[in-house]
Amino acid sequence: MKYFTLDEFDCPSHQGSGVNMDGSFIAKLEQARQIAGIPFKINSGYRTKERNQQVGGVPNSSHLIGVAADIAVRSGNERYIILNALIKAGFKRLGVAKTFIHCDTDTSKSNSVWTY
């Protein structure tokens, strides 16, 4: 990986769990990071079932299977740059919040863009 390390995707309650991330998801996120030209800070990657419940994640969260990440955003311009890059890289499931953007490649779910 050029832009990320697996530990950036670790669940806080399970050190080393970033190894559970899907390789094709990481490759697509790397592509988005290259397109964006700005750093991505990962707020949440892989989650254990317990951690997912603690943070109020949905029971079938894509984080549980290593195909999702939440990326921190600090401004409207940064949000635009990251969203644009994710779309160009081929992400088709995006959640937009005030302080982060969720992206996933969960093929068991419909393509969608939502807000928090």
C-alpha cells in the first residue's frame, strides 16, 4: 500500500484487526486517495460486533466484513475533494456526515448516497 497502513483500519478494541480489511476495498480506496491528492484520515475501518454496537452501527454494517471506512473531513472543500475522488474511483455507496464520509463496496446492498 502506498497511502495507508493496515493499522489505520484497526478496530480500537482489537489491535491488529486491520488485516480483516478486504484487499479490493483497500485498492479502490488507494485509487481514490491518489485521485484526491490530499491525505485521508480513517476514523473507522474494521469493527468487531461489540464495537459496532457501541458506536450505534447497523447490525449488518459493512465495517463488520472489512469493506467500509469512514474518512474524516474538516471543511466543505475537503468534503468535495474526497467525495469527487471516491466517485471517480468507482465507489457507489457513500454516506455524508458533517465530520466524515462513509464509503463501502458491499455488493449485498444497493448503490446509494445518504446523509447522517
